Amino acid sequence: MVSREETPRARLWRRAAGQCGYFTAAQALEDGYSYQSQHFQVRRGHWTRVHRGVYRFQEFTDLPSGGQDHLVPWILWSHGRAVVSHVSALAVHDLGIANPAQIHLTVPPGFRQRHASVVLHRGELMPDEFQDHEGFRVTTPVRAIAESAADGVDQDVIDSAVTDLLDRGAATRRQLLLAAQRAGSRAELAVERALRTESG
């Protein structure tokens, strides 16, 4: 429920603070900004237009990047339905040498939006297969390795991610194998190779 005691800016700022300063036109409208006033905020330089229907407070634009801030607008673009996944999730977790040129997102099967900057993977995720990050959700490290392996990324990317994960003690070999088996034979083979490399 909208509080009449707060200004629209205070309401939107509180919401955007949990989204690395980003927000949608619909969120701004909900917090008290008409579409006309939204255009005014952009013209005055108070807001930066990131892409259609997604904005950011200028104050956040001037701050040093948190490293993964660029992923938040894509979750807003998806109306909160996307989860950062595959090699993009490996990069979020700082596992191995993953350096994706595009952003990988897992979306529900019925998702219809498209954009050249993102690679969409359709599927249903179980609650234990993703976790909250600042401003977005991301698949767990084990899931990220398995789904990347199933997607056919280079073996050295999988090898380095598996080595990092095991070195941190963040998962067991058995957990990795089980996740790979669920992801399919391609993933299972790649993870088995990575585990042999790591133990060798």
C-alpha cells in the first residue's frame, strides 16, 4: 500500500535501492510518477534510460559498479521471471575462467520476450537450484556448472569451474555428478572429465 506521507521519489528510491538503482516504468508509475513526469525526470538528467521501460537513478550511475550491476536490468526486463544462469552464473560465482560475451538467463517455458543481448534458456527451476543475489536471482554453483556443461561450453571452462568449486569446499564430487546426471549425458560426460582432471 502506498503511503501518502512519503514523496514519490522516496518510495521509488527505497524500491530501487534493492535493485542497484534500477527500476521499471511500471514501478515508477506505481510509486507516483506519471508517464509525463517520468519523461521529465529523464530530460532533466535525474534518471538514465537503460533500455525500453527500464531506468536508473543518476546517483547510482555515478557510483562505482558492483561488478554484476549490469545483470539487474535484464531481470526487470523479464518482469522478474528470469534467473541468471549457465556461464553467466559461473561468472557471478567467480568460478573458473568463464567470461560470457552474452547474458544467459533461464526463463519459464511460456516466456515470449526476446533481445539480442541475452541468450534465453527455457525451463523450470526448483527452489534449491537458485539463490538470491543483490537485485537478481542466480542458479547455484553446482547447477551453473551442470547446465553450462549441458550447453556444450568449452571443457576448460568446466574444468576450471569444478576445480574452483571443490577447492572452496562449496560442494562435493557426488553433488556435482548428481547435478550433471540430471542435466543429461552431455553434462555428465563433461563433469566426469573435469573431475578426472581435478583429481589427476
